[in-house]
Amino acid sequence: MSESSDEYGVGFISPRKITFGPKLGEGSFGEVFKGEWKRYQNGAPYYTDIAIKIVRDQTLIDNAWDEAHKMNELDHQNILMIYGVCNHPDDAAPWMIMEYMPCGDLWNYLYNRPQGCPSDWMWSIAQGIASGMDYLHNDANQIHGDLAARNCLLGHNDSVKIGDFGKFNDNYSNDYCYGAGGGGNLPFPMRWMPPENVAPAFTYPYKPKFSKAGDVWAYGVVLFEIWTRATTPYDDLTDDQVRATLAAGNNPYHFTNVLACNFIRGLMDHCWTRNVNDRTDFAEIVERFGN
Ligand SMILES: Nc1ncnc2c1ncn2[C@@H]1O[C@H](COP(=O)(O)OP(=O)(O)O)[C@@H](O)[C@H]1O
Ligand SMILES: [Mg+2]
């Protein structure tokens, strides 16, 4: 597939085989471009559509390598695939070469369809994300830490893949809250996080917590995003108010009327169970969907 690989098995792709296309998305720390990768089969060239993610902030190069290594270990139909990494001589940051998802991210997709999406499509997206997360937690034993509609990518029909395994670097900067962390001011997605991982008041330095149970809570918020057509959780509240309302025992449901059937509303409730030990997990969610 590629010429060589690093000690984690991530393949290196020569920059000569990569052509850049238009920008697909931009983050506070990086950019994602569409591109083409020239490959050969039996001596004949062919081209594969790719997404190229480049971290611009040099302090995040380690995060980019982490993300590439994490993604390289994963193999599931609902997890975005990485083809390899391209080391350009003029750029210290690795270019992450990933499969291209033609329908973009789930948040934009929902936001651009204010008339709503077909119910069976929404179900199948929700189900696909649950299976990807079940694989991530129970087969790969990884935490995502930033599960949200903006980080789920769509293919044709009803295919969905979870992406953005480099937590914190995101282009939806208003979705992120800045706390003073030991390693600098990294933003974190408080509106997608459970009460037990968000301190009621910030003490400095503050480091947010991430956990599998936190990913389950975030999945409930993704269901909320799907069934409210991309509404921001706690839309009218400031970050300080969100912190307070979480501590007071509320969840996004408390503020927005979610028009979903009992099954989906029940699923959100299970994801938003306050007691972590009673909260559902992805194996159970997949089972509820009847996989
Ligand atoms: N593989 C892909 N195919 C198509 N679009 C993508 C792909 N990866 C990312 N994007 C677009 O770029 C945006 C940012 O990508 P993401 O991986 O979330 O980067 P960041 O770390 O900056 O948040 C996504 O929300 C999506 O719109
Ligand atoms: Mg992102």
C-alpha cells in the first residue's frame, strides 16, 4: 500500500503521489483538504479520493502522531480509516491521509436540512455510530473523548464513520470551553460531557476528565443533535451556566423539546443516567437496536 511504515505500523505515503484539492474543513489548529492519491495496480495508475488533515500548530504535532497511531489500530466499518501519513520535507507536521467521506460531517448535514431527515436514515446513523463506539470501547479498548455530530462523517446512503481521534483540536470553537490545563489552554467539549467529568467550578490548573462512561453520555448528546436538527446543547446558556445546570442534575433534554419516539428518548435517558454505575454502555445500546 505504501513504501514503508513507522514503528507503530503507520504507512508512509510519498508527497509526490498526493495532489491537493479544495479545503473541506478548518480547525483552530489544523485544516482538512480533499485530495487524490496516485496508486498503481499491475503498473497502471489509479486515483483514490482522500482527506488530508494537517495540524498547523506546531505544538500539536505529538497529538497528530497520536491520532494517526490510534486510528491505524482500528478496523471497523463505522470508524474512519487512515491510509497512512505523508511526511513533507517542508512541513514538520505529518499529513494524515484518510479516506474521503463525500457527504461531510453529520453536524453540517443536519444543519443544512432544516426540513429534517427521514426517520429511518436517522435511526441507521444512530445505529452505525453505536456499533463503531461498541467496537472502539469493547474491542479496541480506546476512549474517544470528543464524540459529537461534528466528528462523525457521512458517506453515500446511510454510511457513517466516527473520526477526529485527536481530542481538543476542533473547528467548532464555540462548542469548546477553555480551561487552564497543565499543558496549556486546551479547549474541551463541555456541552458533550457528563457531570462527573466536569467540575462544578474550575479550579486552576483545570484538567477535564475523559472516560468510556463519558463517551456514552456524549452519544446521548449526538442523538439529541440528530433528533433536534443540529441544535447546540444548552443553546441559551453560557459555559458557566452549563456547568451549574449539570451540577444541578439537568441534561440537554431539560431545555429543548426533543421530537423523538419513546425508544430514542429512552436511549437518551439511559445515556444521561447520573449514576455512572447505572449508565448504559455501547454493548447494551447495540443490543437495544437489535444488532
Ligand atoms: N475524511 C473526511 N472526509 C470529508 N470531510 C472531512 C474528513 N475529515 C474531516 N472532514 C471535515 O473537516 C472537519 C474537521 O475535521 P476533524 O477531523 O474534526 O478535525 P479537527 O481536529 O480540526 O476537529 C470535519 O468536521 C469535516 O467537516
Ligand atoms: Mg473535529
